[in-house]
Amino acid sequence: MTTVNADAEQLLSRHGKDLHAYFEKVLARYNDAPARLMESIAYSLYAGGKRLRPALVIESFHACGGDDSTRSSAMAAAAAMELIHTFSLIHDDLPAMDNDDLRRGRPTNHKVFGEAMAILAGDAMTVMAFELLAIDAAPGVVGAMVRELASGAGPEGMIGGQVLDMEGESKKLDMEQLRRLHRMKTGALLTSSCRLGAIAANASEETVNRLSSFGANLGLAFQIIDDILDETSTPEQMGKATGKDAAKGKNTYPSLVGLDSSREQADAALQAALESIEPLGKRGQALQTIARFVVQRTH
């Protein structure tokens, strides 16, 4: 394991533990909710994973000079983002979508709780994300955060990107169409994660824009590497099925330009991301570490 990957995994692990503790307090608020629903939500929410998006929220917050006085807003945003991301995974795995049996190394939510409960758990998590911002974030930034999260997740963001992905199956997309798909399906939430951290820190518009550029380029690099790993890794390494993109006739970077060119484009996106946050200096070092990890990861 490289030093960069070791540092990144240690950083992600630390943020993951903080987030887990925070979620335990949040879920405890829902005393009157049906027990089975909360079990379904907790099953996926506590399943682990990299916790990349909430880590980006917190480290963007720190990179923009955020401190303890506004950290509650950053934690609320980080948790809200993870709720949205996890809801999307639950729904993506459903038979009507990707029909996957494995997620993060164990059976998918609908395999354990049934399709109806998995749908309702995802629905509930969407609502919980916005409720969390309304309760735990500082009043002065709630509106901007709600708008940002909705934009990243909505029709022009992650959900719209999933539609483009489905519509593109067994069709040949050109590079611009593929970039648009990735920008929406994957890049939108990563970009919003960075922007939410900056908003929590009350950063200037210029700094928010720098974090936007960082997140957008990181999102592109992340998806290219994901496409590569789907072809080159095993289910044991990834904790989910591999080779499914080709089987479904999905458009990927390797299918369009080959593995070597895909790696080159991932590296180029990484460099663009790093250049975006150069002016942040030492405060942006953790973000640099995360970005390099995204491109160097093997699962």
C-alpha cells in the first residue's frame, strides 16, 4: 500500500467513525418510526464503504478555514450527503434498476428486507437528509445547503445521471455524452460535497468556485477509475459484482477509448483537481491526499 493510500484510508476511517457516532444519535431521534424500517435504514447506512462524500464535506470545510463554531453545520451536511448517497445505492440495486445481489461485501438491502421496504427505506433517507440540515445546520446556511443538496441529487444531478445511464444502455455514446452522464451521475454529488463544506465554513464565492472545480474534476477521475475497476477487479476486491457494465451494454471510458487512455484521462482529471485548490496551500493537503487516493485505489 502506498503512503498516499495509507494516509487517505486513515483519514477516511477517522471521518467514518465520527459519522457513525453522529448517525447513532440521529437515528435515535426516530422513536416512533416502525422498527423494521429503521433496521433497513441502519443496515445500509452502517454497512461501511469509503465514506468519501462526507469526508470531502468535512475536509472542504477545514480547507476553507472552518472551525468548531460552525462544525455542526459541516457534520449535518456530511451526514445528509451520506444519507442521499446511501439511498441512491439502495435504489440502484433494485431489480428494476441494476438488479444487484451484493453491495459492500454483503447482500443488498432488498435481498434482506424485500423490495418494498428497500424502496421505502430509500425514500425515508431522502427526507431525513433534508430534515437533518433543517435541524442541525446553522440557520444562516440552511437555505444554501438545502439548495445545494437538492441540485446535486436532483433531475440535473445524480438522479438525472442515472436516467441517462439507463437510457444509454446498448447505445453508442460519444465522449461528450459520456462526460455529461458521468458529470451528473457521479460528479454532481462529489461536487456538492465540496461545495457544502465550503458553505458551512462561510467561504467566499471565489473559494466555493475553486472547490466546485476540484469536486467536478475529482468526480470525473473517480468515475473513470470505477469504469476501469469494473473491468479489471474481482467481486471480492470491490465488494460488489464486477463486469456488469459490459454485460449490460453500458457506456464506459474503457469501452470508448481503452484502458490505457482511460488511465491517462483519469490522471489528467486528477491534475486539474489539484490545480484548482493550489491557492488553499497547506489547508488543502487532506483534499489532495483524498484526490490521489481516488485515482490510485484498487477497490
